[in-house]
Amino acid sequence: MAKYLITAGLAPIEAVWTRMAGAGLLLVAVLAVVRPQALRIPRSRLPFFGLYAVMAVAGVQSLYFVAITRLPVGVALLLEFMAPVMVVAWVRLVRKVRLARAAYVGAVVAVAGLAIVVEAWQGLRLDALGLLLGLLAGACCAGYFLMNDSFGDDVNPLGLIAWGMAGAALVLIPFAQPWNIPWEAFTVTATPEGGRTLPVLAAYLWMVLVATVVAYILGVNAVRRLSAAVGATVASLEVIGGAVVAWALVGETLGGFQIVGGLIVLSGALLAQTATATPAHPAAEPDLEARAVGATAPTA
């Protein structure tokens, strides 16, 4: 959907800002009416909310949106979904937490799959800057799940999402400069190269309502009802779904190496996630970082 806004004349950062601002304002307004207590932020949690808005929302979304202007959607998603591997590395090297062997094997398999995706033997034929932006989006995504796994009952997940999106829009104002956005673009239709024609306003409303508000709410409730490993495994279908939708709407295709490498990446992520199902010491409670190993995030 973002590609329709970009095709119509919006810069990637402008598309990100309109998405975050629209979703944030909508969620805050709805919660203010139906569940105002969800918007209350404990004073001690203000730094947490600020970091969440900057890294877990603004960082993930802006870096991903810029990456898809230089890479196919499916490849950009695969790079962002390196987040589970990054969480494994963070937990082991920074937190000094020993994980099950499957976590490390899964990480190696995922990295090998990524090398196939980018066809490293061809000297990185894909755009190098796009690859870097995608990996940075993955790093922010890893931070997103480490943070999501660290707050308690004093933070309402819906309020965190609402303020995170609104805060991200606020943070991105100097970069997006909304006063310069070509708002007339929302009154036209757009056709990405090789893709279908859609009204830009329809693409924007879908991006805000379905791909942001509904996706985040469903994701939060899924993670709270399922284990992190099960929820992350289901969410991993976003990689495949993103590639299929990009093929159907904007005419993007993945080559044979990208398809095979993508399956290997997902296999490695799934293997790493199985390490979170059984803690190393059954009598002990699983470490919160270990439970975040397999997490993935909603993006596009």
C-alpha cells in the first residue's frame, strides 16, 4: 500500500508519517472514548514509552519503508525478519544468557539463508544501501520485541501502541515535514510499475486501518494468548504473504535464489523458536529475553 502513496508523489518518510499519524490519532481517539484508562502512562514508564516510540515504532517503520524503495518487498521483509537472530545474539553476547543449542543452530541456518537471498557470491547484486536499511529495520524490530517482553501489568498494551504511534509521528515531524506533503496525491489513482491501479486514498485507508491498527491489535492479543514461539511462527507468514501481495498488486517477483533462501531463513527462525518452548532448567521460569528469541513484528 505504501508504494501507491510513493508512486503518487509522497516521499517514503512522508508515507511513514501519514501512516503513523493516522493510526495514532485514530487509536488515541477511540481509546479516549471507549477505554480512557488504557491511555494512562505511569510516570516511571515515561522513558520506556519514549524509547518505544522512537525505536520500536518510528525506527522499524521508517527504515523498512525506505528499504522497500530500493528492494523488492519480499527481500526487505526477509531482512527485517532477521530480528530473531539478532535477539539471539543480543541475549547471548550482551545479556550473557545461555540458550538452548537449537537457538544458535537456527541463527546460523537463518544467516545462511540470508546469504542465498542476497546472492552473496555475486557481490551483493541487490542494492547495498537497501540491504543496510533492511538490517537496521531488523535491529529496531529486535528492540521492539525485547521491550514488548519487558513491561508488566502497569502498562496497557493498547495504550502503548496508541502512544507509540502518536509519539513516532511526533518524532518524525522534522524529517517528514508534513506541511510540505503533497496532500493532493490522496485524490488521484496510482499505478506502481508493473502493478495494478488503485485510488491512493483507498490504499492509505487500508494501510492505516488494516495494515496498522487491526494488525497491531490482533498481534498484541495473539502474543498475550499464545506463547511467544507460537505467535512468532504464525507471524512469520508475513514474509510469504508480503511477497504474494507484492506479486499480485505491484508486479514484484522473487527469483529462485530468493525463494529458496527465504524458506531457509524461515526454517532457521522456526528452529530458533523451538528453543524457547523448553527452558534449560524446567523448574525455573523461562528468561524473558529467551522468550523473545522467536519474535517477529508487523510492518507493512
